[in-house]
Amino acid sequence: MKRRQSCGSRARALAALVAGLLLLGAPSANSLARDGTGDPTGPCVSTPAEYRAAWEAREVRCVAPSLFGTTHARGQTSLYPSGFRYAWAGSSTNLEQYLKLRARYGDQPAKVGIGVLSYVGYPGLEDWSTPTDLEVYTLPAGVRAQVPAFETWFRLLDEEFGTTRAYPLAAQRDLVVAYSRLNRDEDVVGAFEKVTGCRRDALLAGEAPSAEIGCNRSFLGALAAAGPSPYDGASSSACFANFQTRYRGDRDASALRGVLYQCQDAGFLNTGVGLGYNTYANPFVCRPADRQSVRERYTGREFILPNALLTTLPSRVDIPLDLGTPGQRDFLQTGYCR
């Protein structure tokens, strides 16, 4: 977008961009036949049990928007590890795409399982070995899913901790602008590098943030002040509270990006607009990853919702994903259709 658009023009342009990106991988609202063609007479999947039946039968069906999907480590008792305040969830659009993967590559199960994780936005999939399941579920009464835009996160933090000076509006603005004004060939990993200084090649190679890979002082200071991640046994609430009271550096866009990274799993592939993204080959584009455009590597719609024990969900099914053998996933780069 151009810098000098009016507020209304900017809003309309951003809405058009997001709407266009959502069309990438958004199936018809009608049910779909096994070959992916429309079948307006068939019903949509509306319960987790029906979704599992369609998965097992390798049927491609439309999915009701009341269903959500979250991937988690096998044996985990909550949607996300217990310290996280919010869990990430895939939309019914994503669930429809997973049925397409299952129908198309059911005889090559690693393409299905790894394809789901890639669509969700997992990095480091060449060697991913943690047994992982897909949970399909409905939400408890009164619980609503929210679009994980950067603005949403800071509103939620204000609601939890009160309006503070921990997240200055100017820094929020700079963060949003950095992600909303990408050049045609620039992606969200590039935006993360621009904001934090952390080198793209090192992040994609699996290196942790550090000064050695170029991460700047504000970003690293935010990580240190926030303390351990919920992945390391802490809690999101304590992590955010630590940043709020302990951080002494500039509260700029890099620091804000750091606290979201550390406390709520908003990694370097996070788009900040409610769409998934990955640098791997999109499973539904029949070209190698390096021949797919940035636009083609955006995936489905994602949401956040309060983390919950699986036993508290009104209805759910657990679908084990077959991930094949680590190190034997060339399709992540060469493409799924080969």
C-alpha cells in the first residue's frame, strides 16, 4: 500500500488484500466430492465424529464453521501446553483442506501428516519427530475464537493487566505497519527479520534467537525480561507480567514482537493478520517451494481461543497423524505433486 492513502482507503485496501489471501485454499461452502468438485446436495460435516468418519473414508466434505482443529503432542491433556493462556486453532477452512490432503495422499501418509503441520505453520519439519495428533472439536458455550491480529493481542493484554505503558501505541503502530506493507516478494519472515534483526537464514535453519544471528538489543532484552516460555514450564500470564515490570529497554516494535514470541508462541512464521504461512511448498500448489510465490505460500485461517483441557470441550475427536520418517520429506521443498 502507498504511504499517503486516507484511513478509509487503507482500510479498504487491507480488507481487499486479506479477502484475496483467504481465497487461497478456501473451498466452496457446499460439500465436496472425493475429487474436490462441488456437490451442493451433500451435507456439511457438523460434528467431530462426522469429521473423523470423513477422514477415515477419505472423503472431501465441507465443514461447518462451528468446528475447529488444533494440532498437539500426542498424550497432551490440553489444546496447548498447560502454561499457555491461549491456544492456536485452525478454522473450518483448514479442516476442509486437511480432508483434501487425506483424500489425495492417503496412500502416502507422510504427505498428509506433515502437510497438516506445514499448513498450520510448523517450522523445522524436515526432522520433526514428536508424535502429533489433530484435535477436532467444538467450543464451550460462551467461548469465542478471535483473529490473532497484533491489535487483538494488545487489546487482550490491556484487558488482563489494565491499560499500561508496557505496549506503547507508537510501537504497536510500527509493528503493524512493518507487517502490512510488505513488497510483492517479501514475506513475514522478512518482516520478522526487519523488525527484530534476527537473520532469516538462521531462523529457517533452526537456530535460536541470539546476538550471533543478528537479533537486536530490544528483541533479546524482551525475551530476557519475560523469562521462561510456557514451553519451558512458565505461564503466559507470568511471562507478560515479567515483561511489563522488568523490561528496561526501548519499548519499540522489536520489544513488542519479542514478548509475543516468548509468551504466546507467535513465532517468526506468524503473519499478524489471521492467516497461516510457511516457506515450505504449499501442498495444494504443484510446484517446488522455490517456484511458489509468497502469495501462494499463505495457507488457511487461524484463530486464538482460551486454552482448555480436552476433557472440558463439549465434543471432540483425536486423529493421530502419520508423520513418516524424519529426513525423508523431500516434498517439503520439491512439492507434493511429484
